[in-house]
Amino acid sequence: MNGADLRRRIHAGEVLFGAWAGLGSPAAAELLGRSGLGWVVVDLEHGAGTEAELVAQLTAIEVTGTAALVRPQSGERLRIGRALDLGAAGVVVPRLDTVEQVRETVTFLRYPPVGIRGVALLTRGGRLGSVKHAGVAALNDDIVGIVQIESPSALEAADEIAAVDGVDVLFVGPADLSHSLGVPGQFDSSSYQDALGKVVAACRAHGKAAGILLYDPASFAPHLDLGYTFVGLGADNSFVLDGARAALAAARGK
């Protein structure tokens, strides 16, 4: 599934499951893709990998038919452009707090005349020279734009952010959002639950998808019921840790 396919399915309202790739390992990234997930995000903000390993991870995900996304180190133009040039089907942009920041960042995702992404046709993102200058602008439609909601200011601006053309998903970062709301890790608190509902309402009002990264399987159904349709089910590192703990517990219980 490439970016164009993913965008179409997002806007069709499909429930799409994915996961984070944080180990910096192409083999782990490929395993995530082969599990049947619809998308995988290579995490350069908090993950163990760097841009040096990014192409190998993106390729490993792509061969499975899963959409390969990237969360760059920051929302800077060069960091976003680098991820896209290396072949990301879309970008998860962290730490944006205002609609003005979002409007500017969306221009980093797209080639002129609608954006200011640098034009380099021999990159993976530029289709390695197979697209001529006249066809470059059409590539803009293939890029998935995902904005994280991680702070009270971003939450306050959620409706305006969801209205921005080029933003496809508003993605809640539960840890950051709960900490910034003063209820760290208290995901049952009323203020956090109200925040989740506000994001869903903003997305529904503007035809966008509400996304979130979860780690507890018991939390999947409640968030789906709430209206989250772009749902991360964990990460490669959490799957390794959970699997090792489960195996050890089973062995000790014999």
C-alpha cells in the first residue's frame, strides 16, 4: 500500500491498524509489515535508528505491501524533506502546537506551487527519475500528512488543525498529552478522556481521521468505539519486551 492508497483509505473512513518501528532494525520493520498491518511508522524522534538506517527500513516495509511512514526528529523543513526524499509515504510530525505551525509544516510536505518541498527528481521520493518535471506536482497527492496532538495548545487548536488541507490524521500522543495536561499516565482521567473526545469531534467535523498509539490490548476496543480509526497497536520494542515477559512468566509457572 503506497501513500496514495493509504490516503484514499483514510478519507474513506476505514479503520487502519499500524505500529511503530523504534528498534532501528530493517528485519524488525519487515516483520511488522509481514504481520498484516496497514502502516508502519519508522520513529526517528525517539527510536534507536537514524537517517542512516532509514532507507533500509523503508524498503523492508515496502516489500511487504505495507505503507512506510516516518516520524522525523522534528518538524523542520529539512528533516521532513529528507524523510520524503528517502521514500516515506507520509510523515508524522511531532510537537506542533498552533494552527500557524501546522499550515507552515504542510507546505514542507508538498512540491511547488502548493508547497516549498525541494524538487530532487533522482531521489526515492521523486521516483528515481521516472517522473518528469511536468508530473512532479501530481506526487503531492500521494503524501500522507499526520499531525500529532501532544499539548494543551494543540488540543485547543484541534478543530482549526483538522480544517487544514493536507492534514489527513490528527494523532494523539498519549504519554505527552497526558503529561502536558497534568495527569501523567492517567488515561482514565476526565481531562484526558475529554481531550480524546475533542480530537475525534474535530476530525469528524472536517473529514479527517483520529489516530492514536496504544500499547494495552484492553484499550483497543474502547478507543475504536470512541471513533479512532488510525490506530497504532504498539511497537517493535514493546512486542519484543511483552513476548519475552510472557515467555518467562510461562516458564516460571511450570
